Amino acid sequence: MPELAEVAFYSKKWAPGLGDRVVEVVCRDRARIYRTADPAQIRRGLKGKRLTGIETKGKQMRFVFGEASLGLHLGMTGKLLVKKGDHEPGKHDHLVIRQERRSLVFRDARMFGALKFEASTEPAWWTSLPPEVVSRSFTLKAVADYLRRRKGSPLKAVLLQQERFPGVGNWMADEILWRCKFHPARKAGTLDEEEGEMFWRETKQLCRDALKIIGDKYGRPPTSWLFRHRWRRGGKCPRDGAILMRATIGGRTTAWCPECQGK
DNA sequence: GGAGTTGTTTAGGA
DNA sequence: TTCCTAAACAACTC
């Protein structure tokens, strides 16, 4: 589920806990989400601290507890919830941060999600993340250079690279290519200058649009987006009504319109 | 019961 | 070295 805008939405779920102190931390130690962090360290490091900040960068989230940082990635099925203070962890509740008046819960069935912890407000794993697509530092030059570097890759695969397009996931990549009318299997190196600029512009615009619609209230994109038609076999292109195609491109299920994007 | 799933890492080939 | 692909991870839904 979680791409850029969904991550922004979920990060706010724990906002009611801002300013309050952590009473107790419950970790399901053997869960796979702890492959990148030590649960004992998280328990020790968060207890007694106040939640003082919530930030996101692409698909990454960071929760600041005083002088410590808890990094969180939702993977494919991760969710953040707020439950009552004495919430008994359910089957997939692998981390429960208890405060006096509520529990902050990280739930993840498939456990592709991951945690990070560091007793610092500026851990390298946070500060070294690439610039956000919606920021000024996401420049045309950076994108053009990247298209050149990955010239042999399908555009779909390029858009999924978090080192350059942080937050873009499967559906957003399809939506961007559909807006540009580029075939998802087209090689990155074949875009001319004008096409490269459109690719850059539409990537930024889609991220902005998605954040606006989904980031705050988890709204549903309009039917004029590919999003509303791409999941179902037999779905039609909202632009010209052609039956959408589906295939694995760049390792992921990809939907596109054979009429306006070709083949 | 089998196929498919909105993510990332890693191993190995080119 | 650098780039590219496929598989693995795990549990749920259709």
C-alpha cells in the first residue's frame, strides 16, 4: 500500500502522541521488522522520552523522541494506528509504544517493513536520504543525468529507484508514465531533451497531486486518473477508453494504455 | 488451492 | 566497475 502520499498520511496517525511521554515499549523481538534494529535498544532508548517530532522523506518516516530517532518503513503492508493505553498487541502488532493515554501501534502482516533506531537527532540513515521529489533540489539536471546513467533500463524500473525518486512506487510510476504517454518498457536512454523535461515535470506534479489528495485525508484520486482503472483486468484508459494492458515490467506488475502509450 | 499483491535487498550475470 | 534481473522475504485476499 504505502507510497509517498500514503506514508505521509500514516505518519500523522501517531500525531496525537506528540508531547507525551513513553511509559513502556512492547516489541515482538523475533519479528522480521527488527532485522535492522535491536529491540532491546529501542525499549531502553524510548522509555521515558517524549515524542517531539514526526517527519517523512519519500517512503521513510522518522519519529523523534527527545534526543533519539526511530526510523520506520512500512514495507508493503505496514500501518500505524493509535489504540487505547492498555492495548493488547494483536497478531501483527510488532511494536507498541505505550503512553499514559494511548498506545502507538506498528502493525505489519507481511513484515517487509523495517525499523531503525539511533540515540541521535541526526542519524546518517536519515540525513543522507536523497532530496524529495517535491523539493527544489529535485532538479531537471539530476533527472537527466540519472536517465543517462540508467539508459538501458525501462522507464518503469527507473522510476522505482528510491535513490533518485524517493517515494515513487508501483502505482505512482504507472501514473507518471501514463501522464507522459511513455511506454513503461521504453529505455531511459531514448528520451530526447523535451521528453526528459516532461518526465521530470510530470513526476513532480504527480507527487504534489498525490500528496494533496491522499496525504492529509486519504482521499480517493478522481476517475480521470489511471489509478482508478488500473487494478481491474479489463479496466479502460480514462483518456481514450482503450482496454488497459498489463505485464511485468521492471519486475513489477505494470498497467498502461496501448492506445496513448503504445504497443 | 493457486495466483497475485501499492517494497526492498541481495546474489549473480552481463 | 557499473548496471540489470530475478529471487527471496511472508501473509493475506480473490
